[in-house]
Amino acid sequence: MSQLSSKESKVEELVAAVEERAITCPIPIRWRANQSMVGGGERNSRSKGLHGTDFYGLKPYEFGDDVKKIDWAATAKSGGQEIFVKQFYEPRDVKVWILIDSKLTMDFGTVRTTKRMLAAELACSIIKSVKKTNDLVGFITYDEKGIQAITPKAKPASVVKLQCLRAIIEPGVRHLFPGEKSDNVAVNMGGSTASGLATALEYVRTKPRALVFVISDFLDLNDNDKEEIGLTAGRHATVAMYVQDRRERELPNTWGIIPMEDIRTGQRKSVWLPPKWWPFQGKGMGVRDQYAQNFQNTRTAAIDFFRDNGILWEEFSTEEGAAAEPKIRKLLSGH
């Protein structure tokens, strides 16, 4: 069997495992209807708004309406007594976008699976849930340098699912096939120098109103990333799925010289980890406490940012497995 076919076989094996673990939970789009959308045939009829494509009629201008939708001819006919704006039928289907972090840090995992595979499970659950309500979904995978894979527009879930899962999983097996070219090639988005996350967010902001999921470990967010997340949350209903691993939160309950490696740079160092009963601790926090505190500081900053920007969020950890199902269902059904 060739190396290429071996790689393909491995990716297909992982895709099948992810599909088996994914769950389905109809997603109620609360800005589209007042009831849970449990099936395409049970949706409300098309609603009227300012951002659709089919013209419906005119209505008096209200504070907050888009001034670009003002019908100046109709306004002139009223003698300037009233300003009218055009109304359009909004599309019956709902657009869902999934942005998935594909940086090297997503390959970290010490219990059950990696953050990358956890992200694939979460993305698959979203796509299967979108299929349940006959909506449309698009995805973007990104890394530090830019966008790695993208669907230019939202499509039926059945069309997108395998493409999305392969785009997430394939970079995670690249180390098993040295010299093999990646299936994902960075997408040129007009020569942008912004991070992959910022570029992806900027792209989805050009789309009609949607529900946007961002699946990431949210490490190393810069000011531009935060600004783009905030702007996106102002336009779209935005949900953050914060993925972690236990060893990012706490060091192992052991002692001795512990080798550590930066997964991004490959740099290695060894750390002396004393036993918890060690009587010769210096003043202040020990290594374990300092390590846990560093993560807690990062976590608190991320969660405060989500709250300040009106972003719904939930934390998922690699070791959870089936234990995370209630959280996924609550997040998908309660946004």
C-alpha cells in the first residue's frame, strides 16, 4: 500500500470515528423565530426585514434602519412628510458558519484525544444538527499564517460534512507521513497580513446575518484578533467553543525531572517538579501552583472578553468524551 493511500486510509478512519461520536441537536435560531426550529417543514414562513433579496414593500423609517435602504422616490412622493425604507423577504434557510482553529497547538492532547480531534467532534455535531433543520453551513479552517480551507458560501450540510472533517483532521496526521504534501493549501485572501483567525472573521462579516461558531483554544490572541471577534459578534450571533486539555490546566501528579516541549517551536526544556510533600519549597507559589495560575489567568481573560462582547461560550476538554454531550446539547439548543 502506498504512503498516500495509507494517509488517506488514516484520515478516513479518523473521520469515521468522529462521525460516530458526534451528536445531533436541532439548533433554534432565536433571531429568526420565537420557537425551536425542529424541522424544515415546521419553520415559520419567510419573515420580512431589510437584508433579504426579494422585494416585499415599503415601511416608514425607524431609528436604526439602514439608511441605504431608504426609497428616495417614495419619500419624495410623500412630499417629504415621511421617509420610507424598502423591505425584503429574508431567506427561509439559516446560514451557519464554523471557524476551526488548525494551529499546531491544536495537536496537543494527553487524555482520550487531541484538541484537534475534539474540534472535529464539535464541528461534526454542529453540521449534523444543521442538517436536521435543513439549513446551510460553511466552514473555514485557519492557522497562524492564514486560511487553510474554506467553503466560499454556505451549502447543504450533507455536501460540507466530509470536506470539513478532512480539512480539520488531515493536518493532524501530517507528522505520520513526512515528506507528504498537505491536502490543505493556504488560501490567498488578498495579501492580508492579519492572523488566520482575523482573516476568517473578516470574511464571514461580508456574509448575510448568520450564526457563527468559533472552535479554538484561543491561545495567543492579539489585539487585532480581539477587535475582529468583537466586530463579528456585533454583526452575527457568535458562539465560542473553548477547547482545552487537562495538562494545560495542571501538571501531572508526579515528581522528578519532567521534560517539556513547545509544540509550536519544538524547543525543549526540563523542569524539576518536586513532590507535593517536599519540605524545601521556597516562599511564594510552587511550580505547580504557578503553572495552574498562568492558565487560570489566560482562561479568565478569555471568558471576560466573551462576556463583554455578548458572545455565548462553553468550555470543552479532551478527556470529557460522552460526558460533554449535555454541554453540547445545552449550547446548541440554548443559544
